[in-house]
Amino acid sequence: MRRENLDALKAQQARMMGDCKGHSPATRAAMAWLIAANAPHMRASQLATWADQQLWEGAKAAHKANPETLHTLPDSILQSIAWGEAVALL
């Protein structure tokens, strides 16, 4: 196993144990998708600079505006989200 794979595995295990130090790239992508799907004027380059808390608040507002958007996440994002992250998003 390569070093970066081991580091990613340890980070994943820490997230699952509640020792999260922010959102994973996959979770950030899911939140950005929710926002962009409900606010088409937003660009990915804008959302990439948002802090985790800003993305979380924006995603909550987007979900409130259209809860069905969560079910339109592309497979490329869904395949990267861990089970615990998917449960948290739902």
C-alpha cells in the first residue's frame, strides 16, 4: 500500500470515528453540487474557495429550496463518498 493510500485510509477512519477535521473533498463536491444545481449563476471556481462552513450553510439552503436535488448527485461524486458521509448528507 502506498503512503498516500495509507494516509487517506487513516483520514477516512478518523472521520468515521467522529474525529473530523473538516469535510472530505467528496463531501465538499456534493455540497457544491447542491448549491450549483439550485443557483445556476454560481460557478465551481467560486465554490472551490468557500470554507467548509460556507459550503455547509449554502448546501442546507439549497436543500431547503429543492430537497430532490440531493438525489441528482452524479455517480462521479457518489462513488467517492464514504458510507458515513452519505448518511450524514442525507
